[in-house]
Amino acid sequence: MFFHASVDKPSSIINLIRMSQKRATLYGLATVLCWSTVATAFKLSLYYLSPIQLILLASCASWVFLMLVLLAQGRLVELFGQRKSAYMWSFVFGLMNPALYYFLLFTAYDLLPAQEAQAINYSWAIVMSLLAVPLLAQRLSHFDLVAAALCYFGVVVIATRGAPFSLEFANLKGVLFAVASTVVWSLYWILNQRDKREPIVGLCLNFSFALPIIFTFAWVNGELSSVLAADWRGLVGGIYVGVFEMGLAFVLWLNAMKLAENTARIANLIFISPFVSLVFIYFLLDEPILLSTLIGLVFIIFGLLLQQRFAKQ
């Protein structure tokens, strides 16, 4: 009996770890699926909505989704028991995400082909490592510099549509909006490193403070009254973006990271997303995938993998 007990206990622990990692992988793959569809959803929605209208609809949908998640978890009351500093930070974070970040990102998608906007957006991790130098007093390694060079060469390949040394950008304004969105997103995550709020509660508070600002901005620009009169496909698209990109993907990823025994293995799943996204873009948007996009994306992903591989060396 003693012999069997001593063997079964480690075995059961190993099985639990495997089950936990398997569930983490499933959550991670579900997140990747959400992320893979949003570039197409952005572009389809922007056929019927302006960037401001899409932010407004998507933010409302995401806020309702997050409130329902907290209600289902019995944690809605946590929104009202925060310190004053938490509410101040919620206002700052809300200005950054969703307000400013998604305005820049949706404008980039409005100006660029979906394949180009989504590929450039994946360079945000490199931007974050560069901004961490002045903001967090971190040092760049030789690998970080090489990774940054690879990523930005990939961005230039995509932006010039295969003529990187000509520096003739197909749509410079769209590229600038896309790059600016990566800067805002990176700053948001750098500031979040010191955020003590529970993640879902914090994100819900961000949206709670951002919504009045977004409503006001839409009203001042004369786009508030026309939102509900928009084509039903735009309304459905806005709700989809809010629920799946801004809300559900965040919750799924949190669960994946919480359950993962090997977080690096789960984190690597994100590199599947841009390539799956191109499949949706090709079939649903009928957007021919340019060779320059594929080449540029390979440079960006290789740079990100290099940075991740040598991050702690």
C-alpha cells in the first residue's frame, strides 16, 4: 500500500500539471483565433463606420462584456472599492486604451490594406523594449538592437511594398498612424507594470472612464447621432470588435497565463496569429496578399523571436 501511494501521488501531480498545461494551450489557441480575425473585422467594420464611430461602438460592447464577466464572477462590487489613486490611473489608462490607441489603430486600418496595418502593429514589442531604456532604465543588449533592426526593416519592406531602399512609402500617413499606435500600446504596457489593480477590474475601469471621453469626442465631431443609423453590418462589426478583440481575448489570455506551467510555450502561440490573420484577410476581404507583406512579416516575427530568445541573457 505504501509503495503504491508513493508512486501514485507524484503521478497524479504530473497528470494535473499536464491537464493544466493542456487547458492553458486551449485558452491560448482560442485567444489566437480571436486575434486572427480582428484585422478582417476592423476593415469590414470600417467600410460602414468611421474610426471614431467604431471606437465608440466597440468600447461600449467591450464595457458591457466586462461588466457581465465581473457580474458572473460576483466581483462587480470591486469596481467601487478602489483607492483614489486607482481611479486616477484608470482615467490615464482609459485615455491611452481604448481612446487614443484604438483611434490611431483604426485610422491606420482605414488608410492601409489590412495586411499591412496588422503586420506593422506586431512590431509593438520591439517599441516597448526601446522605450524601456529611458522609462525603466533598462539596457539594450546587442540582440535587442539586432531584433529592432530586423523588425523595422520588415516594417519598411511592408510600407514601401517591396522597395525598402527607395524609401517611397505607399501611404506614409497610414504607416505613421500604425507606428504611433505601437508607441501608445507600448507605453500603456510599460505603465501597467506598476498597476496593482486586478486585471479585469482594471480594464473595466479603464473603459468606464474612457467612454464619456469617446462619447464627447464623437459628439464634437458630429458623429454621435449617425452611429445607430449606420449600416447593420457596421453595427455588428463594432460589437464583434468590442467583445472579441477588446474583451474576450483579454480574458482568455489571462486564463491561459494563469493555468500555464510553461508560459513561454503559451506566449509563443502569438506568432501564429499574423499568418492565420492573412488567411482571413485573403478569403473574407478578397485582398491579395503581397509578397512584400510576407517578407516583411517574416523579418518582424524573426526579430521578435530573437528578442524573446535572448531576453534574459
